Amino acid sequence: MLPASYISLQSALAYYGMIPEHVPVTTSVTTSRPAHWETPLGIFDFRHIQVDFFDGYRLIDLSEKQQAFIARLEKALLDLVYLEPGGIHSIISRAEAEQPEPAGLAAPKSPC
């Protein structure tokens, strides 16, 4: 991992159980330049964020000899909104497009 980085966005949300499907890329936030690494251990993306927004993370134990910084749940959501192209509107539009219309909630037909 890059110095001055923490796991965030969809990767952190998956860690907290908020995304049910597999997230194939580990995405981190950094104050350094953006980067993309493909290694035998996986694919890693590093997204740039301003120094003023570089907070809201904690250290977790991954194994007996391995630790990582990860965004707190709320910070992962904020990072996603901040870094996602189109911001919150893009996220909401995609979520609405993926949601099936609930049965029985169709608009009532006009009696005319």
C-alpha cells in the first residue's frame, strides 16, 4: 500500500457488509498521486483526495502480522460521494435504475 493511504469506497463498504457482491479491486484514498497496480495479490486503485479531507479512518488487524488503515463506514460513504464522477446524483441515478418496480405500487389508472 502507499504511505498516507487508507482503504475506502466500495472496498471499505464491502468490508462492513454493505455491498453483498464481490469487489474485485481494492480501492484506497491517498494524498499522493493516483495510481493503479495489478499484482499477483490483486488489483489496487489509489484515488487522490485533498489533505483537508484525509481523516475518518482506523487501523484494523487483517492477520497476526498484517494491519491496514480503513475508512470508517460513514467516511467510506462520504469518500464515495466526493470521488464518484457526478457525485451523489450519479450514485442515486444508478441505484434507482437497478431497482425493480415493486409489485402493486403502479400508479392508479384514471377513471376517465
